[in-house]
Amino acid sequence: MYFPYLRGKQFELIALREMSDIMSINNDKISPIIEPVRDSSTLKTTIKELANKNVNFNIIINPKVGDIINDTDTILNILTHELSDNNNFQLAIIIDDKTDFEEIILKINNLNLSFNGLSLIHNSIISNIDEILEKNNIIYNIINTNKTSKRYYRKFDESSRVSLDDFFISQQKNADYLKTEDSFFSEEHLFYKKEGFVGFSDYLTIGEPYSDSGFLPYAIAIHISYKDKENKIRIKHFVSDSNEDTSDIGGKFAEALSKLISWANTNNINSKAMGIFRELFKRGHFPGLGSIKKLSVMHHIELVINLI
């Protein structure tokens, strides 16, 4: 099963909403993780849409980035109001030795909220993890393999183990992707079951580092994942050429998009997002920077669903 890890920024949430139909008919293959970064109408409509389509998901109730860091009360209040008629989701808790787990559980127990169980996101080795597992209904143990020991996952029942890693190789500037053009992403979908995991998680074509600052880029880069001849996932980076200043962002997008469409047509790359990219190319329309990220996320989710 695939657990795409998304922050609750506007266009990441819209990507989930626009993929809800595809995720619904593949609900045995996918369970998104959402880390809310603000109390927004987009967050509320997105989780409601996932619930209505019976898409299982995990929503973090003690986020570590954004405007509502550790604001468990706000998130639980949103869930209580928006999901009173649905319980096909897990409350996810980012856990390390500084997490006041008992306080969070107390807040949960004081609510009239029905849910499937808990997901723990392990960002470090937890000293009292055996006690936590014994006392709580833990559905998934999502283990950040970069922040725990190699063998830490063996503490958990195989039916709950999910590996989390950041596979996206980010560059300091978009123009730097001109030097790489193509990079390896992952092969987790091929081996996670053999390695004793029920699922795997990644930060898609965005990466783990979080930033909420907006600025006009010198270059436009479109990141599109694809399967190679060995069914491993790689990423193509399509970058604009006129990168001397921040003028004519729409023109920069057209340059990058032209490269993407040529490659996609040559290699018969198809997805819901790719269809939208082709329509944008046909119309000569620039949808905005957020929509580029949204379409990249949508394409990656559909690719992984088709590979597992």
C-alpha cells in the first residue's frame, strides 16, 4: 500500500481532491498522509471529499510545520465538525521522545469522534514504545528510516509497518535541474513486502523540507515521475531556458511544458494530470505555479497506484 505524505498546503490538498475518484477505485492500494499547515477551507473540503469517496487517509493532529504547529485542539475540532459521519481514517501522531503522548490521547478520548485507530509517525527511536503499543489501537507504524535505526522497525507487527523516506533529490535553484534532467527516485514498490512492510511512504516530487515563502523563480521546473525498463521510478526534470531574470513566468512555463509534451508523446506517457498538461499546451495557458506542483503530485500518485 502507498502512503503519500503531503503537507496541507492549498495545491497539495487540491491534488488529493482531484485524485479522489482514482483513489476511491484503488482504495486497497493507497492511504494518504496529510500534515495540516493551517486551518483552511481547502483542508475541510478535501478531507470531506476523501471521506465521501471512502478513501482511507491519515491526518496528523500534532503537525510540526506551518501555522498550527502542535495545535491538536484545532485539528480535532475540524475533524469533529467535518467527519462526524465517517470513520475511515486514522489519527496520526508524529512521535519522538519529546512528544507528550498521554496529553494527546487524553484530548482524543475527551471527544465524541469515531475513527479507525492511530497511526504513529516515528521520527526517532522511542524509549517507551512497547508501553504505547500495548495501551493503544495502533493501525500503522510509519517509520522515518532516515531518523531511526536500521532495525527499529522490527519492534512492530508486520501488518502495521510502513517505511517513510525522502527520495526526491532537490536542487538549490530550479535552473540547476538543467544539469541533471533525469534522476533516480525509488524502488520501494518492488521490495517493501519482501522487506516486511505493509506499505511505503514518500514525499512525492516535492521533498520533505517545508517552505511557505512565495517568490518569483528565475526558472520553471516541472518534475514528472515515470517507470524505467526495470519498473523502478525515476524523475524527469523539464526546465525553462530563459532563466536570466524573473520576467515572463508564463513564457518560462511554455518552454518547460514544450519539453514535457514532446517527451510524453514520444514515450506514450499518460495520466489524468498529463491530459491536463496536454490541454494547457494546446491552449497556450499558464495556470500558475501552484497548479504545476499540483499536477506533478497527481501524476506521481497515479503512477505509483498503477505500479502496485
